[in-house]
Amino acid sequence: MDGIIKGQREKNENYFKLQQSLLLKSSLDESCILNQSLTLIANKWTLLILMALMQGSKRSSELLRQIQGISPKMLNQTLKILINYGMVVRTVFPEVPPRVEYELTEFGISTADPLMALLNWSVSWEPQLTKLYKQTF
């Protein structure tokens, strides 16, 4: 088993890079940029909203339909946070009734690479993740 893990580590260049970076910073406290990044965006609703907006601008009603389980209150709270972070922009169109759309900024779009890495990892480990999800929920 140890040989398998070692072989996987050798094949995974990012594992080595992350390991080396973390060796330079032994404490993953609040001064760590990775800690700060995860604190800001690593929650279920934030990531799902970012992924939904990767498809293009959307109205809040579209986001509510697409993101199963999110309440209107949580959607609005999370969108406000993402707007404050500069990851999402809110556009109000001067129509009757007013139309409001949300879309990603350049900063929001920059999350595509890490989200793609997470998607690739999820697909690679789908059977195990599905089993764990069913056991947990």
C-alpha cells in the first residue's frame, strides 16, 4: 500500500509543489494565503454560485432553480458577499418590472482553474465520493 501511495505522489506534480510550499510555511494560520482564500470562498453555496455563473449571466430566479436546496435568503446573502469581494457584478436593467442579472467579473472568472481541478478530481474519484456521500447524507 505504501508503494502505491508513493507512486501516486511521484506522478502528481502538484502534490510535490504543494508539499514544498507548505514546508516553507509550517503554520496554516490566518497569515497563510491558502487559509485566507479558503475562508473567503470555500463553502458550498459560494462555489455552486460561481460554477452556475460560469455558464453566463443569470437572474436570481434562474440561480434558485439551478442550485437545488439554496434558499432565497442564502442566495441573496452569498451574492452580496461575492459582489463585495469583486467576484460578481450585479446589473439592474431599467425596465418595468426591473430586471437584475448577475455575472462573474475577471476575478470571479479566475476561479475557473481551481474549480476545474476540483471537478476533475471529483470525476476521477466519483465511485468513492458517491459512496461516502450516501453514507454521510
